[in-house]
Amino acid sequence: MKIPNNFEVKSPSFGVVNSVFIGRSLRHSLRNTESLIMAIALPIILMLLFTYVFGGAIDPSGEYVTYVVPGIILLCAGFGSSSTAVDVATDMTNGIIDRFRTMPISSIHVITGHVIASLVRNLVATGIVICVALLVGFQPSANLLEWLGAIGIITLFILTFTWLFAAIGLVATSPTAASSYGFALLFLPYLSSAFVPTDTMPSWLQGVAAHQPITPVIETIRGLLTQTPIHHYAWWAIGWCLLILIGSYIWCNWMFQRKTGRR
């Protein structure tokens, strides 16, 4: 068959390409049931552990569950986002990116697909964790507007750290290395106000705990859900998230172009 002289291959639209890669990543998530279950089960186990085992010693009044839930929510989000590093590293080492480069699309969309799929997956996991928290005694006093604000901060945090983990996946030389690098970041909530107030820590550690990115995010969510004073934490939380998000996105794009030699 003779091909017309004016024949050209049209690139699919931005939205179509993104939806294809998002669907691909979501299907991979559903097939990897072990990781999906662990992303939900581990935060729930930690919440039950801190509530029923350590909670009585930390707060004998029995209200510790209300204090600890915002920290558990971010721990759930961080743990779920960390799998993005492994997924990206897997794609970068198994040859699939080279196949995408032969198509009339920008192969960076595969990274965007992982990020959006991770966001959806982690929001669902976070919802399940909150439901379990309500069953074990979490008593939020937030109104609808405050709930929306808390969900917005949680969504921004998940999106931020998912892009950061995506960049880590691009830097790593293997999925195993990506998992190790990502695991180190999961210790940040333990050095924050997630489980105990920062003023109960040693003086040399208080400055680190009070000024690292996780603490203002936790205090903002805690203030919105339980109506405790937020003070300046909300602005710091948004500022930290936007700074890390922009930096991670730029880093991710630069590393992708460097490794593939194409946009």
C-alpha cells in the first residue's frame, strides 16, 4: 500500500498519555497485593501498638490515640509513597523505558503515571487508617471545612514525597538500592512531634525535631482535626511541601533526561 506524502504520525494528547500510564501503574499496584496490604497494615499495626502498648505510659488519661493519629497518617503516607522509588527504579532497569522512547510520546509520562497512581493509592490507604482510628477511639472535633483543609495538607504531603521518592528511584542503580534509600526517609516522623511532644526530647534534639519538615505538617493536621493551636505551623507546612515538591520535580526531570537522553 502506498503511503501518502502528507502522512504523519500524530502524538496522542497529554491527557490520554497520562491516563494510560496512570492506569498502568494502578494495575501494577493491584497485582502487587503484598505491598498494597503492607502499606495499609503497617500503619494500623503501629497505631494499635502505640495506643494499647505505649499509650498508657505516655498518657494515662487514655487520650493518646487522638494525639498520635496525625503522626500515623503521615507515616502511612510516607510508607506508601516509598514504593514509588522501587517502581521507578524497576522501570529504569528492565528496559521498558527504551521501548517507550520508540513511541511518539514523552516517556517522562511513565514517571507521572507512577506519581498519580501512588497519590490515589495512598489516599485510599489513609482513608482506611482514619476509619480504623475512629474505631479505636480517635475523636476529631473538626468541622467540614477543617476536614477539607486536613485532607488538602495530606494530599500535598503525599504528592510532595511521592515526587521525592520518584527522583530517588531515578538516582538508584537498582530497585533494591531504591528501597534502601527510601527507607531512610521513613525515620523522619520518629524525629518529630508525631508520637511525643518535642519539648519532652533532649534539648539537643528539640531543635532538630521542631524545625524539620514533618513537624509543621503534623501539627497543622493535628490542629485542624482536634482544634489545637496551629500558630505558624500551617505556613511552614505548605512552604516546606512546596519547596520539596518543586525541587523534587526539577531533580526528577533532570535525572530522567540525563539517563534517557530524551524528554
